[in-house]
Amino acid sequence: MSSDDTNGGAELQAQLARLGELRAAIAQAIVGQDEVVEQLLIGLLAGGHCLLEGVPGLGKTLLVRSLGRALELQFRRVQFTPDLMPSDILGTELLEEDHGTGHRHFRFQPGPIFTSLLLADELNRTPPKTQAALLEAMQERTVSYAGTTHALPAPFFVLATQNPLEQAGTYPLPEAQLDRFLLHIRVGYPSEQEEHDILQQTTGSHSAQVPKVMDADAVLALQARVREVHLGEDVLRWVTRLVRSSRPAADSLSEVRQWVKWGAGPRAGQSLVLAAKARALLHGRFAATREDVAALAAPVMRHRLLLSFAAEAEGKSADDVIAALLRGVPFPG
């Protein structure tokens, strides 16, 4: 074995150890929610954005804040409201005067989106005009204003939250916006023991301190490492079939024909491959498996399926369709 191979292996082990430290740091403030934390870290490693959905009081904002504290990245939070304007997020131009020459000029004042980790709290409370202000940033990692394109910091990671219950004063996210999120993470109620521990931890005089364990360079190195993770041809073909099988057609599964109006696009396949690779690396493996794909099929695809009226009438969800796909689409070979 060459010294380069030895050094590469040591570097990989050090990176994996940092991932363990990152999980432990978040656990200082978050009780339970292991699956949610794992999916959040998968989104970070895969270089994608995450949408967290859950009823109020489940710690969504605290979870994102804890991640921000554990990472040595610039972190900003924007509370989305019905009167929020695009310039409140992107920034605006200010008219300045040079007192020496009297010359006036416009200077771009960057908004809160110019950060590495952006918490878009209650994204569905703002009108589509302001929601759309995030589209270019999420896809291109740039902001265009007054004919000039401004690059965002690297890495750039949007974590948005939304409340699934309240409908008054909310604006459903359009499909184009939803498709920009790598994962749609459902945040559920804690178990009885976890809820007991939450009450004990949050009502005393001691406040949890989240240590900083990873900087921007380490995050970028891990994101590059994810793309090096091996994914076999048979797994890749299965991902392709899963995504294509979500689209209604004459030869589709009966559940898809009955419950789905529009299926997932090619971006779903890209997201599922990257997410599976990130999960493998998070578990200390350098090869993604069928289990990685199956574990992430729901968070990757649930927001990319448009269900039919029949599905709504029968009380079926996107997760029911995805479960049928995992059962009914055969694995190659």
C-alpha cells in the first residue's frame, strides 16, 4: 500500500470521526429525533436543501439552530411573514454620496440570504413572490439584482420549516419550489421517554451548550467525498425504475395509476442517488446499497408527487404510493 493510500485512508477516518462528533454535538441540545437528525445531516453532506414539516413545539427551529452552532458557518434566521418582501431576503441597493466629490452611486447591501446556513422559518407563511426569491439562490447559489449576479458563500444550505396544520394565512409552496429541496423531512412527536427527558432538560437551570466541531472547509471536503462513494449499476437501475414508475402510465402499478396525477422528475433520481451515497458515508461505508435507497425514498420523493382526487378521497398519502413502489418495483437481477 502506498503512502498516498495510507494518508487517504487516515483522512477518511478523520472525516468520519468528525461526523460522529457532529451528531454528538447536536445531541447536546436535541433529545431523540435520531432519524430527523440523520436526514438533516444527509442533506448537508449531499449539498442539498431540506424542508422540515411538523406541528409547532417539536423542536424544528432548535434543531436547525443546534446544527448552526455545531458548524463554524455563518448562520442566519429569517421569519417568513405575509408582509415579507423579496428585498428583505436578497438585499437592496442604497444610494450613497461621496462627500469629497459629491458623486452619487448605488451600492448593493446584501440581505440575510448571504450566509452559509439559512433557516427559513415558516416558509409557507409568505406569498409566492417572496418564496420565488429563494429559487435562484437554491438552484444556482447566486443572487441576481439590478443586472448583477452575486455569488453566495460556499457551502450554502437552506433549511426551511412549515406547519402542516394551519391553513389561514399560508401559501402552499409551488411544485417548482418544492423540487429544489433535496429532502422533505417529517418531524413527528417524541416517545414518552424522550418527552420526559425534554421536560427534564428544558425546565431546569442548566442550558445545553453545543460545541463547534466542523468548519466550512470540512463540510466542503465531506460533500466532495460523498460523490466518490460507489453506487453499483444494479442500484442505479433500481433508482431509475423507482422514479420512472412513479409516473402514471398504462403499465404502471395500480396504486400509481389510481393515486398519482403527476410523478417525480429526473431531479428526484439525482437526489435519491446523492442522498443514498451520503447515508452510506454517514454510516461509515464507501458504497451505497439498496437499503440506503429504500430508507430515503420517502423523504426524497414525497414532495415531488402530485396526488389525484381519488387519493385524497381515500385518505392516501405520497408515502403510501412510495411504499407501493418499493414493494412493486423489482430490483434488477
